Amino acid sequence: MLLLGIGQTIFAGVVLSKLWLWYIVRTFDVKPLSVIGAIGVLFIVEFLLFTMTTRQSFEKLRATKYSDLDDDEFTIVKKLFMILGLYPLTLGLAYVWQLFM
């Protein structure tokens, strides 16, 4: 499963770098985007989308499994998950990736 995810990420970087070359470079006369740089851009986009999706998932979870928690308790749990889980994981992966640039 991990190898499939890595392969998907690399292929997405190739596709984005080509789309960037064909449409953005020609239209706006900017520098081409390398595959590694394209994967970095994908990290940013996926982080933003995943953050939004995670918040929506928490609201669904709140309505079903954790309805016994009051709003303040649930907000603390949600924020701790983001601060201690999602953000460090994303930052760590992005840090390792930027070492290849």
C-alpha cells in the first residue's frame, strides 16, 4: 500500500509538472516546475484539502459518536488532533521532501 501511495505521488508530480509546462509557463512566461517541485505544490494543496475534510469529518463524528461531549470538550479534542497529529506529520513529510529540492 505504501509503494502504491509513493508511486501515485510521483506520477501526480509528473502530471502536474507537465500541465504546468504546457499551460502556466506558456501563458504567464514563468519558470517550469520540476517533478519534485510539483510534488511540493501537491503537498500544499493536499494539506489544505485534508484539513478541510478533517474538520468536516469531525463534525460528523461529533453528531454520531461523541454527542455526550459538550462543545468545548469536543473542540479541545479536535484541536489537539490537528496540533499533535496532522500538522506535525505534514510538516515532517514536507521537510523531508524539501531536502530533495
